[in-house]
Amino acid sequence: MSRPGADMTGLDGLLARVAETIGTPSYVYVTDAIERRLAELRAHLGPWFAFSYAMKCNPNPELLRWLSGRVDLLDVSSIGEFRLARSAGWAARLASFTGPGKQDFEIDEAIASELGELVVESYREAQIADRMAQRRGRVQDILIRLSPAVVPKGFGDHMAGRPSPFGLDVESSSDDLRRIASLPRLRIVGLHIYSGTQSLKPDAICDNYRIFIECFRSTCELLDLTPEKLVFGSGLGIPYHAGDSGLDLAAVALGIGADLDDLKNDPRFRGTQLILELGRYLVGEAGYFLTRVVSIKESRGTRIGVCDGGMNNHLPASGHFGMVIRRNYQMHRVGGGDGEEKIDLSGPLCTSIDRLATGILLPRLEEGDVVAVHTSGAYGLTASPIHFISHAAPREVMIEGMQMRDVTRQWYLGGGEAEQLLRKENPAA
């Protein structure tokens, strides 16, 4: 992408101000874009779903505070995320806790803190939770995670239909389901499926949800369960690369609406809350990564811009976050410019895999210019090896309307409440 469109002109000025006053490398999160995405979700899928934010995609504490009250529920994937969520003002009862590698002390602390639902990934984990609930004198609400046997062809990145650490394999789960149901200190309130992500095809998404519904129906029949909650892992994708088309949310609603209506009309599910768990689809396109060109060189006929932030700050853009064939993220030169020419962009690390773009067309870049990498609001900073070669961590900035503020996470600055929360002593040690 060579330059921002007319609708981004004002935003581009703000990105330039961030680079000038706060510096680079930096992440910028635009809350107006998240508000628009939430409005689209409510308009198209709100008649059926409540919305849960999977905070693993971006756990910035100020972003979490901003989302509180705007999103119904929260999903955490570690006790560290749970602590951060609570310190950001989220009530424990609004959180669910997923992840296949929960340690005993994490389960114990979550139960003691009155977590909303523990998402149980195995019978072994259920036994631990039952024991911890007994110890705390509590009955813990749980969601059982299921792993479907199939994923629609062309769905996107998926984690079902193959050996998986996530959830119970539906085709062989009956014995474990009954054993979990027999544990006296656990109360099964519903089921959870997240079998894949990053799908841009409405038909595949609808087919995937139909698989979910079939799994939910058969499991509830087996357990004679009238569920309070059913969690649909959204799988909704965003357009990272040139040529990608944004997801047609209206087509998803049109394609799956009748199936959801049929589910809700079934007496077993009439009082069930359907939950759509969202991460990148909610915040990914609202984020930009700003990096400054610190050096330009010519090498064997190729022009290379060396930037102050690279793979250490933005692993996905470098192509090392599940991407089989590396493709450039969409990006533009902040401030625009005339003409276009090819350039490679690398980061500052002493490794050949620190590459932000290969042969990308941009207005001619010179030393000091700033590049904005799009779709960087999810799985950017949180997925990156920020300590590699000990460069300073990037700043984080939130833009609300025309106002910007520095929301850089405390623990990256070497102090503060968040760091203390993350370093809290393991009570089981």
C-alpha cells in the first residue's frame, strides 16, 4: 500500500505526531476503529451473540480498561492475564480461563479469586480443578472445551481435525465427559469450541459454526445438559496483505442466522447465552506499528531500508507467526509522497530473518522517514521477542478521537503495579 487513503489523512497526521513526540518504534491503537468494529458486530451478529475479548491478542492494560463495559466478557489464557485483567478493572466473574497448560497454582488462584468459568481442556485438568475447589470450599463453574473432528476446507488457520493439545476430541470424548460430569466440585455450565482462526470466507465460517452446533447438540444430549453458555471461537479474519478482501460480516450473518435461530428455538437451548470469542477481528485493524528508517543502503541491486524496529517488536510482520509463505503486511510511508519504488525493509537485529518487507512498493524512503505497518493491533507486541539483542521495547499509544496518550506497559519500563502482578510469587511453590 503506497499511501493512506483520504479517510486516513487525519489519522496519518496523528501517526506523524506520535513518531515526533513519543518516538519510534511504537504501537498505536485507534479506539474509534474498535468502536466501529463493535458497532458492525452488534448490527450483524448481536441478535444472537454476546461478545468476549480474547486478551491474549493484546493485553495492554489501558486498552483493557477502555474495553471494560464495551465488551461483555473476557477470556484469559494465563494467571498473569487474569491478574492484569483484574487490575484493569474487570470483575473476575466476567472472565473465562482457557489454555491447555494451566498449572495447579494458576487453577487454585483463579478458583480462589472467583473466576467466572474455568475452560477445562482435559479430564486431568478437571480433576485438578475439582481438588482445588474442594480445598477452597467452592463449587467451580466450568466450560468443557471440545475439539471437532473436522474443519471446513479453506477455513484458514485451524487447530482441530488433527492431534491437538486443545480440548476433548469429540469423536472419543464420551467417557471423559461423563467422568468430568461426575466430579462433585465442578458445575458444567456450558461448552467451548475454538477450532481455528483467520478465515476470510463467509461460507467456511458458517460451515464451521454448523460443526460447532452439531458438537454442542450431541454433547449436551450425552450429558443431558441444558447449558447456560456456549462459546463459539469466532475465527473471523482480517486482511493483512495486499489483495486480501475484508470479511463480509453481513454474509456471515445471512449464512448462519437460520441455524442460530433453530438452535435458540430448541427448548434445551432457549435460555442459553451464545458467546462469540473475538481477538484480532476486534482490535487487529485498529493498530499500527511505527518504525523509523535509520539507514539506507544499496546491496547487489536492491535498495534496503534498515529500521529501528523489526522482528523483535513485530514478529508477525516478519513472517514468523504461523505464516507458511512470507507475504508483506500492508504499510505506508507516514506523510505520503510521490511515486513508488521497490525497497526491502529490515529491522535492527543481527539475523537474516529480521525482515519487515521484501520488494514492497512505497514512495521513495530516506533516512528519518517513518513507515506505518497496518493491522498491527493484535499479536504484534505481545507475540514478539522483545528482549532479543536487548533493544529498548517499543512505546504504546492510544488515540481516542483526536487525542493521544502514552499507554506503554509498565513492566516493559522496569517497574509498576503490572510488573509486580506478573512477578507475584507462585503460591504453590
